[in-house]
Amino acid sequence: MKFRYSVLLLWLMSCFFLFSWIKPGYAQRKVLSSLEEDITSLVESIKPSLVTIETESQAVKGGRRKNMPSTFVGSGIIYTSNGYILTSASVVGGMKSFKVTLPDQNSLEGKLVGTDDELNLAVLKVKTTDLIPAKLGNSDGIRVGSWLTVVGNSYGLPNAVALGLVNGVREDGFIQMSANVSPGSSGGPVLDTYGKVIGLVSAKLSEPSYIGAIQIYNDKNMKKAFTIPPREIELPSSGVSLALPINKVKAIADQIIKYGSVKRGYLGIYPDGIDRRLSERYNIRAGVLVDEVVEGSPAEEAGLSHGDVIIEFGGTEVEDVSHIRQLIKDKGAGEHVEFSIIRDGEVKKLGVVLGAAKPAYGYSWMTDWEVPETPKPPETPEFYYETSYEYMQQVQDWKDRDKKLLDELREELNKLAEEMKEMSEELERLKREKSKE
């Protein structure tokens, strides 16, 4: 019996090698052809829902408006058949008017409905109907190592394609992917292997790099000195990008369409992680410790106090600090939420009406700008100097004039420095408020 199996195995191996010798590379060509067909099918399936977005600005000169050249090109997808378009807030860039090129190459004016700068999402509206919405998938079901396809624009060239893998989901919910997307693809769709949109391209990750610059300065002991101090700069990381998860995009986009803005929930606590001592003391696996309660906040009105441990919020078990922050943000302002805490070893139920969180950052809206009239150059006066003294006096007058101009310039620069200092202090205050949850 063993001899028969050995002969059979030898025969099968001979057939395999003979087939490989007769048909070299056949299997590889078959796999590549199949992969090519799958990718081209994915691209074709999203084309009817892919749009190109160009920012537009206007200048005012002599009371007349003039359209300026497009300053940025991005991508987007059709969300509803009646003209709502989804893209990233970085494509919007603080502008208000846009040129939206539809799949049939027809260009329409797009109006900004609203943005969510924290998620980097923007919603535009064009006046048309019978559009083909993109097929949206489920971003909660993605797995590390899953294939994905990015479709968008590359320097204004439509339907640029990039392939990659899912690296994972970050704590802030963004999908990290190994797809080398090019400028112009921001806001474009990220497709799964079924051709459904599971995300929108948000940004490329940056990595710190150093660059040296030569500086020349005077010294008391020597006339000149040269230094090359290292400067840290941020350069885009090759082949690593972020995508907005489509499940969050849908939830936020619906709010923007309905209300014109997004109001996330605000509780008003400084959360902290629990250590092993608290875990063993209360026999809990996870949760967050209330380190401090903001005075006058919804948390204070709900009865939270220092030392409480939140173990459940809105029907979901709390894992850690980042989890509780995300649970609070996912709730809308004014929403009533039930949650559970441990206080002095006893589990208690509390309820709270969430406040509205202040945005951490955003884009300032750019308005139409006035083009100044080009001043005419002053006529060069003709001087006639009878004596050298008169000439020297005129030179001194010029020096005095230049000194006055420099003094005025220094005064303006000092004012600008004070304003920058005030802006820096305001940013630090906003960061402190952002950390209050």
C-alpha cells in the first residue's frame, strides 16, 4: 500500500514539473491578470460618484469682482443624489466658493454647508439632482492587513489610483494605511475589496527630519563666525496616510446637513487612568478616575466629585481615558446620558445633560480681498548744488529720513511681536480647555 502511494505521489510531482516546463509563468500571469481586472473594476465602480473640487476666490478692484485662479485641487464623493458632496476640511481651506467637476465633466458652483475641523470633514452642496451616490461600506469591520484602494486626483489628473493595506485604527479613530497617496487625493474615497467606500483620505503622516542652515554673525574677537545649527522640520512620511472612517463621516455629515454644524458633547472632568491598586480594591478591569471636576460644568451639576471612578457611560463599559473622551464626543450637546460610577466601594447611577464642547481649532474664513491700486513711482527730482556744503546737507536729510522710516518699521514690528505673543497665550488657553473633558 505504501509503495502505491509513493508511486502516485511521484507521478503527481512529475506532472506538476512537466506542466511548469511546458507553461512557464502561466500561474503568475493568471494571478496578475485577475488582480488587474479586480482593480480596474473597483476604479470603474467609483467613477460615477467621484468629483474634483477646486477652491475659488475673488478679488475686488475698482468696485468690480474678478475670479482668481484656483488655489487648491482636491477630491470628493457624492453623498446624496440631490447634490451633497463629502470631502476633507483641508480641501476647503477656509474658502467659501468652489468649482465642483462632476463625473460627466460638467462643472458647477459648490457652496459650503459646514465643516467639522476636528474630524477634517467638509460638506458641499451643488444645485443639481439625479446624481449617483457612492456605495458606503462599514469601517468598523476593517481588519489589519486588509487590502484597500485609494482613488482621487494626482496634481489635477483625475482617477489616480493607489493601492495599500490597513495598518490599523488609531486611538482617535482614523484609519492608518500604507497607501502612497499624492497631492490632490485629499477627500477622495478609500475602497475595500468589494468596491465600497470605507473612508475618505485625510492626510499624509509626517516624520521629523533635520536640516542644517548656515548662519553668519559678527563677534567681538573675530570679524565673522559660521555655524550650521540643526533645524527640525516635518516631512511627509512616504507611503503612510490617514483616512476618515466612513461610519463617523456619515454620522457627522448628517448633523452638518441638518444643523449646519456639529456640536459635540462636553462633560467637564479631568480623567485619569486607574492603577492596579484601584483595580484590585474595587475588583474592576477598566474605568477612569475623576481627578478633578470643572466648576460650573455638567459634571458638577450631575454630582460627580474627585475620586469617583466611571465604569460605564451611556450603556458602554469605559476602557480608558481616550475611550471616555471619545464616548463623550460621540454624544451630542444637550443629550441626556446615564452612567455608572464607583464611590466609596458602592456602584451608583447618575445622569447628566451634556454641554457643548468648544472646537479645538478651525479655519478662518477668507473673504473677498481688495486689490490695491499700483502706485506710480515718484518723479526723480533734479538737484543743482552750487557748493559741497549744500550737497552734504542734502545727504544728511536723506539719512534722517531713512532713520525715521526705520524707527517706524521697528515700532510696527514690536506691535506685531506683541500681537503674536497674545495669540500664543490664547492658543495655550485653548489647549488647556481642550484637555478638560
